[in-house]
Amino acid sequence: MVSERDAACWGSFVIKKTLNKAIVHGLYYVSCLLPPDPVSNRARAYFYKLSGGRRFGKNIAILPFVYINSGKLTLGDNVYLNQRCYIDLSAEVTIGANVKVGPGVSFVTANHEIGDSSTRCGNVKPAPIVVGDGAWIGANAVLLGGCKIGRGAIVAAGAVVTKDVAPDTMVGGVPARLIRDLQREKDATDTSSHPAQ
């Protein structure tokens, strides 16, 4: 038996959750009407910040048709989110400073356990996503929950990232695999351009 107090608390929770979803969807549709110019890109960032649970640095640019659901999101300074990105906040997403995100990139924090044969899609298992400072995420890449993208890393277009990416590396493919070690290449270039005397 549910007490009146419990019913009132539950009702308040449902109203709050419904209102929050309405605000998120409303902000999304309003932000889509704004053109993709520098002033509108910053206005969109301001609208998304208003919906709560968000910490945004300075000089954030969010282009049209970026969908961010309700939850915890941290964006560092000078983050650029291109058109049609999807950010699922079932768990927290943290994007460092000076990160550029290409069009159509998906941050998917929710995964599911594998259930028995009657229902293969089991319970939801959300896990956070972290993108280090200076990283570049190529168009239509998918970052899955639990992955950490290292500082200065590059995720190639169309890659599906299922595990951590080391700093200063480039990954690509499905699932994403190491393509290049950017730091090693830089070190090799530095030593060849300055021969020992």
C-alpha cells in the first residue's frame, strides 16, 4: 500500500522528469531554427547550459541539430560540436578543452547486458565517456560508454571506439584500432630535422 506522502513524492518526481524532458526537447527544436553562424552557435551552447547538470567552459560552439539529452555534461574551453551530433547522458560525458567534434558523431554512454534467449537486450549498464584536451573526433564516429580518448588523439571518421585510445595516437575502423602513433612520428621528424653535430 502506498501512502499519500509517497504518492505525492512520486507524482512530483514524474512531473519534474517530464518537465525536464520537455525543456530539453524544446531547446533542441528552438536551437535547430537558429542559423549556423558564430553568434547562433554560442547561443545554442547557452541554451543547452540552461537545461541543468552542465558545466561549460568559454567559447563553446554548438551547430544546429546537435541533440543532448538530460544529464551531466562537461565541456572545456573552445569545444566545437558540429552538426547532427548525439550526446547520450545516461552516464556523464566530459569533453576537454580545444576538442573538435565532426558532424554526426555519437557519444553513447548506455549499453545493455546480454540477457537470456527470451530477451537478449538485458539491463542498462551506463558508463561515462571522457575526451582529453586537444582531441579531434572525425565525422560519424561512435564513442561507446566506458572509453577514454587521450589528450591530442584523433578518432578517424566512421570509427567505432569500444575501448580507451592512448594520447597522441590516431585510431580508425570498426572496432577502432591504432593507425598511427602521432608522438613517435613527431619525435622522428624532430630528430631528422636537427641532426646531431
